[in-house]
Amino acid sequence: MKVILAGGTGTMGRILQQHFAATGDEVVVLTRRPELRQHPAARMVAWDGRGRGDWWRELDGADALINLAGRSVDCRYTAARRAEILNSRLESTHALGKAMEACPRPPAVWINLSSATVYRHAEDRPMDEETGELGDDFSPRVVKAWENEFFRHARPGVRQVAVRSAMVFSRKGGAFPRFAQLVRFGLGGRHGSGRQFVSWVHEDDVARFFQWIIDTPEVDGVVNLSAPDPVREIDLMHALRERIKPLFALPSPRWMLELGALFLRTETELVLKSRRVSSKRAAALGFRFAYPGVGLALEELLPVAER
């Protein structure tokens, strides 16, 4: 296959570069930094995430388009940053939509990354695609606008799938190395109440999930990507401590997190919001996770030699 990864240089992009290159596919990464080489088999093509360019030609005859573009949410939510987070998603999706409309032979499947943070703070029950309740604060509003822009560019013969992904547990970046670092530095106690749920997915299952979507014509619309075992944050910290063996583990009450977030230029929502997500549609359509439980995932991600 020929697979296009738009904005494919972040954590998930590197996971998918490695996966599709390993299977012998042609991998094209649309990026603002084409000089940045990551996987040696991936070809970097310049784009600005907004307008038309030479990158349009890459879509013609390709098999799959995967859009991962969007500014990181790991920042302070100032008015300017909020605008960047929203516009980077809408503009890149719109640009791809216009390119798909003009493409003589568009990819048969267009997968757009979305986020499981679209659901409300949930400690009471799992949120699935059918019965999940959407939130109404900043992050869910961004996701809803993003998905609306994506599905607005429907084209006959092109299957569209929005992947509401949970937190990716990967060595390649993202939240997981930060969790492990906090534990090593003695800050691996509970954060806030510790009762908030963490929905997560192992990096290997990320790659398998996107491959499964491409290979399964029945998958369309919105689908959640989250391991079957969301875990309370206090239990995740305990599991990490068992493997890393820090000398001490201080708890972090909300006021301390607020101060820390101000210093680190980030938001406490990233650790305090309870995301209890269910991949109900994927299960019904036959997808099975290789890492359904957090214990198994941590054993693979934190082998003895790295602890």
C-alpha cells in the first residue's frame, strides 16, 4: 500500500511510520519540517497544513490517508493557545478535504485522529460511541468541531473513520514517559483524589488498530480506541511504583498540581480529568487488544533492565 500520514511526526506518527514501513508499505509523511528524518523508509513531503501545494499529488492513487495533524494540547490554555489548538486541527482537516475533493483517484479510506477527551468527566460509567455523554468545556468543543469538519468532506467511495483515541502508552513520547519520570522523581503518589480514570492504549495496539481499520470495510464513522481496562489513576501510580521502585512517593493535591502546571506551562486537566472510555464498536466488529490490561502493558514498556 501507499499510506499518507499527515502531520505524522509526533508520537502516534512515529508508531505508524514504523508499523507501515515494517510491513513493506510506502510511507509518505506530510510535515512542516521535511528536513526532519525519522524512520529511514518514510519519505518526508513539505506541507503547511493549510493551503494547496505539491503535496496534493501524493494523494492520487494512494491507498490510505491518516490525518494526525494538530498542535499539542500540552500547554497553558491561553486565548492564543486555544485558538492554535482549534485552528491547527480545523485548517489541516479542511486542507485535506479540499485535496480529496480534487483528487482523481483518492485513497479509499481516510482516517482522522480524534480524541476520547470529547466525553465528559466520567467516574460513574464507561463512555462508548452510542451512549457516551459528550462534554461541553474547551477540549470536548475542540473535538466536536474537528469531527464536524472531517465528516463535512464526505466523498462517494471514500470511507471515513474518526478515531477517538485514549492516552497512548509508548516509549516514543507522549504522556507515558512523563508518568514514569514523575514516579522516578518521587512524585508517584496519587494526583488529586486519584479516583479519576485513565483510559489508555499500548503503542502496539495503536498500530494494529489503524491497520485493522484499513483492512475492515465495515468500520466507518466514529470509533473509540482505548484498552478494555481503564484504570483509576491511584492504581496506575501504584503499578508504576511496583516496577520502578522509587525511594518515596509523594501525593500531589490539586493546589500543588495547579502550581506545578503553571511552572511547567501545562494544564491540570491532562491528569485530573476522568476518562473512562469503552471501545464498544471495535469489540463488536472483532478487534481484540494484544494488551487489554495495564499490568501486561507496563511489563512490556518497563522491562527489568529499564527500571
